[in-house]
Amino acid sequence: MKPRALIIGGSLGGLFAANFLHDLGWELDVFERVPDDLASRGAGIGTHQELVDVLAQLGIAMDERLGFKVGDRICVDRAGKELYRIPWGHTMSAWANVYRPLKDRFPARRYHFGKGFTSLRTETDAVVALFDNGSEARADLLIGADGLRSAVRAQLFPGLEPAYAGYVAWRGTVAESAISSAAREWLGIDYWLVLPAGEMMLCYQIPAKDPASTAGRDWNYVWYRPVTPGALRELCTDAVGRHHGSAMPPPLIRPDRIARIKQDASAMLAPHMAEIVERSRPFFQAIFDVESPSLALGRVCLLGDAAFVARPHVGMGVTKAALDARCLAKSIAGSPGDLDAALARYARLRGDFGRRCVARARRLGAYIEARSRPEQAWSVEQLDQRPERVLHEVAAALSDIPELAMQI
Ligand SMILES: Cc1cc2nc3c(=O)[nH]c(=O)nc-3n(C[C@H](O)[C@H](O)[C@H](O)COP(=O)(O)OP(=O)(O)OC[C@H]3O[C@@H](n4cnc5c(N)ncnc54)[C@H](O)[C@@H]3O)c2cc1C
């Protein structure tokens, strides 16, 4: 009989695992809480060579539709004057463009939308998942790929909560054809940054989200801004006074908040970068750190953001999820008939990598965090936001980060 696994979460991490284990001959079911296709979500993502390699192993080529190389990395002041420049040439992609080929490669009848995992129980030689519609499923292995607020992690480690980093990322995309020709010419294909005190705004091109788009490319931005916990609660309160925890659905963000971010963009950013914010529909995500004490317990394992969430400054969430899934499959293939040994290997290797990612990302974001937690003692090194440091370190190639390169 084929070994069988249940994957909770049908986003990128879950789909990488599903495709790798399917290729190993496992019988799999993916359960996704959201009721319909996820392709409309997400914005731009920076990639790493290792992500391209993992996709290639699954037969998915990183072509023009999936991603393309940007030019130099350039830091400017708010007048648009160049402060620092380094050659870059990294491949940028869009969340949906990675999701689609992974989703299409996996048998649709085994992917179940609208099924939220609630709890699990273990039996001799089996694990049983329970869902919000009262149904249950049984398998040899359960993989938690259910992201930042993982319900699987909560089952393994009750009380372990994501730690708010003290800042949010305002994000948005706009079709290249929707910005002025002056902005298009100035921006070119480069990767731009502005570093207002205690903040970081970056923007770059990504493949268009709309597959039918003839414009071909969108501009994507991420603007990190300090927000105290109290102000975050305000920000996550909608127009009728309802609070939404720390995850505000984009359509419910109050119009005055959107107007304010556009005003701030015009006052604080270089004019052509401000134009991108002005012409987008901004939304925000609060930034968190998550470190799971272990990636496997019994017949349950965690991967992607369910396992570790590193702040986005390492630009590695998707690559980390892809490498987790590949390591899990490799560990299973390398220990035939011994799932315990496979999971122990997986937990050791990917636990080490995840902890190092979280630590690095925390260091890169310290100067932003410090603005909303000034009472803490911050060292000069932690507060260092010189362009020459930020440009070299943010989303650096894995091969240039010794403490991570050795872990791949
Ligand atoms: C501002 C920002 C910028 C980023 N930029 C980059 C970047 O440039 N490069 C990069 O690589 N990464 C980036 N990331 C990180 C990246 O988005 C994530 O790390 C990555 O998507 C992790 O994927 P995942 O599948 O583990 O989790 P998720 O994508 O969060 O997926 C979890 C899935 O599980 C589902 N789910 C949740 N609970 C349940 C349940 N109970 N039952 C069933 N299903 C459930 C959810 O609906 C979701 O589909 C960024 C993140 C942020 C916030």
C-alpha cells in the first residue's frame, strides 16, 4: 500500500510538498481553508537561485512569465538624488506566477478548497486530522503548511504565538502602463530604495499578475513603517469600528488610512516612487517572527511559514518553503520504511536553517523595530541604516550569506 500524507495549507509551501511527495509515489490530499483559487492573492516576491533550482527539479522553468532580472540596486533620497548604487541582477517574480504552475502540476481532485483543519489526534501508526465541517482524514504523516497562524503548530506547541516585530509593510502593485512615461523612464528596470529615518521603502518590477495583461509588467513596492502595538490595533479597525486582530483584510482598510499613506509617500519618497504608491491600492501586513521549537513531533511535521517566519528582509519565505519541501522529500526517500529517521533528519537540517534565517532577518529589521520600541537599548550596529549596509544585506543571495549557504 502506498504511504499517505495529509497536507494542511494549499499555498506555496503546501504545493511544493505535495508535488515532491507525489513524485515519490505518495498518496496525498491537500486541504486549503480558503474556498476558492488563491491566484488573486499575493504581490511580488524576490527569488533566489535555489528557488529556481527547486522549480527546475519539478520541471517548472523560470521563464519570462515567471520572473525576470532587474537592473541595479539604487538608493535615492526623497528628491530622487542617487546616494548609493550596486549592480544587482536578481530575478523578481510574483506570488501568483509561482502558485499557478505548482497548482496545475498537482492532481486537482486531490486538492480540497474550503476545508479548514481544526485539530488532530494520533493513533498507533496513524495521524487523524479533523476539519471544520466535521469530517476527518487519516494518514501516515500530517504536514502543517498552514502559514503564520498555523493551527497545526498550535496543536503541537500550545501557547506559542507569533511575536509582533513593531512594524508593518505597506504593499501594492500597479501596472507599468498605469504610471506616467516620466516615471517609467526614470525607474527603468532597476531596484529602488528610499530609507527615511527608521523606515525602508523599496520597489521593483514583477511579471504582471493578470495573465492576460499585454503590459507585461507591474511595479511592486514594500514600505516598512514602525507602528506601535496600540497604533496597529487602530490600523486594524475598520470604518464601523470592528477590530480585525493584526490581519486587516485589504478591502476593509479605512479610506483615511489609504489617503494618509499616499500623502506620506508624496512627502517622504522620491517623486516617481511616490507615484507608484499614489496609483496603487495599498494594503498592509504586520511583520512577525515565529520560531518553532521543533519541526517534527511524532507523525506531524511543519514547513514554510508554519515552521518559521523570518521578517521579509531576507526575501526568502518562498525559497525557504521550497527548500523545506525538498529536504522533507529527500529525507523520506533516503530512509525507506523509516519515517521517524526521515523526520528527525528533516527537523535537524531545516530547524537549523530556519533559526538562522529568523536571526538574520531580525537583525536586518532592528533599526525599524527600534522606532516603535525606543525604550529598549539598541546598539549602534542595530540602528545602522546606511544605504551601503542595507543595499548589500537585504535579500542578499544565499550563496553570499555564509551562515545560510552551508545549510542548503
Ligand atoms: C511584506 C512581505 C513581503 C514578502 N516578500 C517575500 C519575498 O520577496 N520573497 C519571498 O520568498 N517571500 C516573501 N514573503 C514571505 C512569503 O510570502 C511566505 O514566506 C511564503 O508565502 C510562505 O508560504 P507558506 O505556504 O508557508 O504559507 P502561506 O502562504 O501563508 O500559506 C498558508 C496556507 O494555509 C492556509 N491555511 C491556514 N490555516 C489553515 C487551516 N486551519 N486549514 C487549512 N488551511 C489553512 C492559508 O489559507 C494559506 O493558503 C513576504 C512576506 C511578507 C509579509
